[in-house]
Amino acid sequence: MIEFLTGPEGRRIAYRRRAGKGPGVVFLGGFKSDMEGTKAQALDAWAARTGRAFLRFDYSGHGASSGAFEAGAIGAWAADARAALEGLTEGPQVLVGSSMGGWIALLLARAMPERVAGLVGIAAAPDFTEDLLWAGMTEAERARLLAEGRLERPSDYSEAPYVYTRRLIEEGRSQLVLRAPLRLAMPVRLLQGTADADVPVALALRLLEHAEGADIRLTLVKGADHRFSTPDCLALVEQAVAEVLGVGVLGA
């Protein structure tokens, strides 16, 4: 059942919550993704099998939550995630962040490490607005974005083009995590496909090199793409969550 949390600035955040044992697991989706995606549902099924508490939600402007997508930015979506973590869970949680959700998970781990028992990044995309989007634009695209406030690009994930706003780029610069020390005291597992056309392996290696912590591991999966949603990939996600929880895949 979809429920709603009143988040920052009155935004209505849609969520689905499964009761169970802790530490719970919180799924953080990607850019223009929602809580009904393959990875979120697979983790929900895993939580049901293992009796683990699980939370998934939609950022504002995504899925069933309120707000316009184009009005959002990384800071606002991170604030939504923090509101969900603080208002809908108790005690330390394992954060599972997919793509942009990996960046948001890192922001939460940096801001409130006492609430993060572990972190799993799936094709994590920290700082992507600056290092992938802005860096990958032509001078003409940058000029159009600055002049018009938005830029459309075709998407491999929907018929409609993706819209990138000037606010997304400029506000993203205040949320960067790869420009200053990033201490991650909790267990961290990073999963990355070598055939990912959106998040390059080089970014995963950069995050691994940059982050400080005693238990950080990166797994490269040959041939896996950005969706990371094949049965084998989903099994690796479950295994990574179980590892940071210190339990078997079956939750024992």
C-alpha cells in the first residue's frame, strides 16, 4: 500500500514500507526512476523472504510523489531521502542507492553516519551532474542550457526525452562528494557493470579510490549494463546487502 509522508517544504513523499527486523534496508532510486522499478521490487521480495524491514519511496517529482520533476535537484531529493530516513525508520539502516541514488546515499552517510549501518551502491553516480552531464555537453548545449534554463536529450529508458535543468547543474555543485574527504566508516559494497553506457567504470574506480574506510569493496560485472537488473545482477545486489548486514543471503 502506498502511503505519504509530508517532507521538506510540504512535499508529499510517496512510500511503501515493510515491517521487519533491523537494521532495515532503504532503497534510493535513480534519476527519473521510482519505487516500482525492478531492483526496488526485487529487494522488497528479498526483505519479505528474510523478514527484514524495508523502505522504498519516490523523491519529489518522481513516481507517486508530489511536485514537478523539472523543479527538483540533488539537494532537494537528498532532503526528501533524509526526511524518509528520519521519519519512517528507526536506528541504523542499510542504504541501497542505484545510480543517482548512490550519490544521495553517500550524502546521507556523510551527513548522518550514525544512521547508516551499511551502504550498497549499484552503478553509483556521485557528482554526475558535473562530471558526466556538464562535462559531456558541447559548448552549444551549455549555452542553450544557461540561456533557456533546460536542455532535452533522448533517453534509452523512456520514449520522452530527459530534461536537464540549469538548477540541476548549478545546485548540484553544492552537493559534490568527490572534492573533499569522504569518510565511510560503515561496510560499503559497490557494484558496477562494465557495459554501463551511463556511468563509466572509471567513476566507480574514482569513488573506490577517493572514499576512506576499512571495508569498501568494488565488484565489476563483465557485460552488465546500467539497469543491472538481470537475475544474476539482482542476486549480486542481495548478496551485497547480506554482506553489509553480516548475514547470509537468506537472512539467517
